[in-house]
Amino acid sequence: MAADPHQVIDKGGYIFSLVSGEEVVGVCALFNNGDGVYELARMAVSPAHHGKAYSNLLMQHCLDKLKTIHAKKVYLVSNTKLTAAIHLYKKFGFQTVFEGPHPVYSRANIVMERAL
């Protein structure tokens, strides 16, 4: 994806960047899986900007966009070791639907989703 980020957009997805001044401090993407289902992916905030609630802004923006386009469901794949991320997802209403080794992402062990 890094080599060709336009593929996300070409397939009906979205890429968001959070900018402070002239610096990109956070990013995330919504991958379109069809039938109103999107994957929230690649969410990251620069370590220099942790603790500023930027992840909350990114998450809220993604959920607002999903409502605007009348998406049905959003899911994400993560790892339970990322306790701050898991806390964020739960705070925004995501629920665990699978826990264990992921068949595609070797570092992932949890799938969470939320109806919209």
C-alpha cells in the first residue's frame, strides 16, 4: 500500500491525515470491502504527539465519514498488546468479534467491529 496509496481511494476507500501546522501528526485509512463494510486500518500518531488526543480526532473523523456515506459496519484488526489502541477502540464502541491468531496478519490477534 505504501508504494501506491491511491489504490485505497481507487477502490472506494479513504486516507486521512491529521496536520498540525505544516506537520502530519497522524494518519489512518478506511478500506472499502464492499456492501457497506469498511476496515479501519493504518491508524498511527507520531510518537512525538502522543498524549494529545489526536487518535480520538482521527477516530471520530473516520466514524463521521462512515455515517456520511451510509456505511453499515466498520471493523479493525489489531493486537491485544496494544492496550492504548484497544482502549480507544472500546471507547468508540468497537466490540471484539474474534480473538486468536489471525489467518492473514501474523502480528494480529484480535478483530473488533462496530455497526453504524
